[in-house]
Amino acid sequence: MRFIMLELQTFEALFRENHAHCLAFATHYTGDPHVGEEIVQQVFLRLWEKRDSITINGPVKAYLFSAIRNTAISQWRKDTVRSEKENGYGSSKEASVQAGEEVRELELLYRQALERLPERCREVFVLSRQQNLKYAEIATAMNISVKTVENQMGKALKILHKELKEYLPLLTGLLF
């Protein structure tokens, strides 16, 4: 989808349609509803400010969720730097740099594993885990049965578990 000169009515409709899902995603991602709301507001504000030049390829919700994730990561980095400055540098800086490198490496490995999934499995997984759609919503969107969604999700989880098995202890500490 390409927006050229996003009009106020279109933007308002986009906001009303996606705000609740974006807020749920941001809150889940950050673990704090206040931070989540702030991030969602930043994303929609940036979308409005860049309305004349923005190009969105693919589903709008996927674009918004990516923007939320990137904004949350950026905010986390800024907060980490500010916290380190307040608490002084030293071993915490080294630990933070190492943790940041581990997170980047895990994100890369995760993306690579995701790309190796069969197309339908990947699509079901992304709709479920990254766009927070329910199985019934996925089934409707993909024109397949809920049972097929369940089977594809199980297959995707099994493959990802196998691909990322050696990193699961790290992922459990970072994601859960």
C-alpha cells in the first residue's frame, strides 16, 4: 500500500482501526502499558509527520508493528545509555554491550530460521506471533481452516525449536 499525501480522515480511520492492536503489541513488547502507549503515540505521530513521503509495502499492521518494535528498541537503548551515565560506566557498560550483541545475534538467527520455514508456516507464524492475530482471524485471512492454522503453527514451532535449540536458554531469559 502506498500513501501519498495521507489525508486527515484516512489517518484518523487508520488510527482508530489499529490503535488497540498496536497498544497491545507495544505493551507486550515493552512490558509496561505506559511505555507502550508512549511508543504507539510516537509511531503514529511520525507516520503523520512523514505522510507526504511515506511508502508502506505490505500490510499496514505489519508496518506499524515493525515501527513499534524499532521504536521500543531505540527507546530501550536510550534508556540504557542514560542509566549507565547516571550509574557510572564500568562493568555495566561491558555487560550491556555484550547483551546488545547477543540480542542482535539472536535476532539475526531468529530471522534466518524464520526465512527457512515453508512459506505457509512462516505466514501463519508471522500473523500469529508478530501481528497477534487469533487462529480464527488467520484462518479467515488466509482462507484456510482453523485446524490447518493449528497444524501449520505446530509445524513452524517444531522447526524453529529445532533450528534454535542451542539458544533456547538465552531466549527464555530474554523473551519470557
